[in-house]
Amino acid sequence: MSRIALITGGNRGIGRAAAESLADTGVDVVITYRSHADEAAEVVRALEAKGRTAAALRLDTTRTADFDGFVQTLRDRLQLTWRRDDLDILVNNAGFAGSTPLGATTEEQIDALFAVHFKGVYLLTQAIATALDGSRPLLADNGRVINFSSGLASFVTVPNSVYGAMKGAVEVLTRYWAVELGRRNITVNTIAPGPVATDFAGGYIRASQDVQAAMGDRAALGRHATAADIGPAVAALAAEGTGWITAQRIGVNGGFRL
């Protein structure tokens, strides 16, 4: 029986790379997308071309009131497509960047970053990994939770204070959840990429060779990263042979800013 992963924000960038890397290791995948349904459909086709079963479901991780309905929709899809009522891997990837210089940041900006990078991650994980009514949780025992942080939680690049703080909070959650879910043999880890050339933050790295060169100069491996550098790390943490790794922050950054 194939294992099944759920990846939030899996229609592009690192989320898509994670989906493809998991598929390459024999894992079936459900991705979520907030917009760009065409991209999500393209990812599903790419995963199916690798011989895996895949699905895409719409989810806005800032709309926490929708989570109960999403969980039921996901349960229905798992039963219909896989004849299962649970999944094995949760990858909390969805997010966006935000410039928040001190003195020019609004409450709305803070709330938006908090909603997607902390509140949404917390409540979606709670909805999937636990079941307060005593029913069987959607995340199976012996499963994996993989959160995404950022190098900006450990080094300072102004003006990304709120984003970096939210990612730091996710790293703390990771340690707590590793204890809370550990008795079910569920591991919880954080991947913290450095700069990656994707659409993130307006795609500024991908759009500029000067920025790419500057990022490469600050990395031990001498180049900037692409999403394809990050996806395999997700697959590695999800592998059945890495079940003794938990509560860890793993910097997947090519030795950036050592």
C-alpha cells in the first residue's frame, strides 16, 4: 500500500518540488492550492506521469473556519481514490513573503503573515493530526509532519522581521509537537531553506543574475538554490528509514552565511 502525503501550497515552487520528489520515492500526493488551479492540475498530471496517484484540493490556509470542511473533503477523497481513511505525511509549505520595516508596518500586514505562517499551520495540523472527539485522526500513526521555516529565522535580513519571527515560532512549535505526537511514533521536523529562486517574494532572485551571483557568493557551495534543491530534503525526512529524526531544524541552504 502506497503512503500518501498532503502538501499545502503544492502547485508551484518548493511545494511542487516536494511533491515530485516524494512521488519519485513511491509516495502518492494530495496538493492544496489557494489559486492557480491550472498549475495544480499540471502538477497532478506530472505526478501521474511518474506512475503515482495524485489529487489537488483548493484550500486557503488563512481561512481557518474552512478547515473542518476541508478535512471532511480530504477524508472523502482518500476513501474514494485510495480506499483509505488516513494519510501518512503532512508538509506545511504554504506561505508568502512580506516586507515589514519597523516604522512602516501595518497591523494588517502583521495579521496576514501571522494567519498563514503560524495560525494556519497550527490549526490545520491540529485538525489533521488529532481528533478531539475520540475518532481516528486523519494523520496515521508512524507518520511525518514536516514544517517549513526559513534562514531568516536565524540570520537577519532587513526588512523581514515579522516573517522571520513567524518562522521562528514554527520552529518552536516543531519541538513541542514532536513531544506531543511522539507517542504515536509521528516525527515532526522543520526544513529551513536559504534563498531559493522561485516565485516567492515576487521572484526577485530568479529575475536577477546579479542577485543570484550575490547569493552564490555567500553560500559554501557557491551558487543560489532552486526548488529542485529543496524537494529531495522533504522526501528524505519522509523516508521510512529516517524515523529516528525528530524535533530538528534542518538547514537546506548550501552553507549560506556560515
